[in-house]
Amino acid sequence: RGVRPRMFKAMVGKGHAEFASMRQQDALEFLQHLLDLISKREHALKVYDPSIHFGFQVIDRIECSQSHKVKYTDRVDNTLQLRIPMDKVTNAEQVAEFKK
């Protein structure tokens, strides 16, 4: 039988104002909420946390345009944002429609 998608969403969204509703939500935000929920639960129970496999280290490089000094900061993240130049998109019509 398994778990129906609505039941899963209701269970994960319980207690969260945005995800408890039946409105459409952002998939990335839902995934991050789910991973946070798993991590907090496993930490509270002092058991193995499977959400650690979604994390990776990101190093940000910031350079001052005047002095050209560079600063590096590192953090753990679970998503990788890729910047795609507008002249390289293959779905320009959908992007234009989305921006309206």
C-alpha cells in the first residue's frame, strides 16, 4: 500500500504554517524543511542522522574590487545554486512568462 503523497506532505508539514496547507509550495524549501526535521528528530533521539549525506562544504570567495583583497568563508549547505546566464537558457519563453 505505502504512504500516499498527501499523507506524507501532511505529516512532514504538521506544525509548519507554510507546509501544513494544501497550497502549492516550493520543492526546495520542502526538501530543506524535511531534512531539518529529520536532523532535529535524530539529534533529539541521539541516533544516526541520515540527512548528513545531503550536506557538503561550500567555500565562498569574496574579492574587494578596490583593494583586491580576498576573503574565504566556508559553510555546510545541502543545495547547490547554479547561475545560468539568460543567453544560455533553453526555455526562454517559460522564463519570460515566470518573470511576469
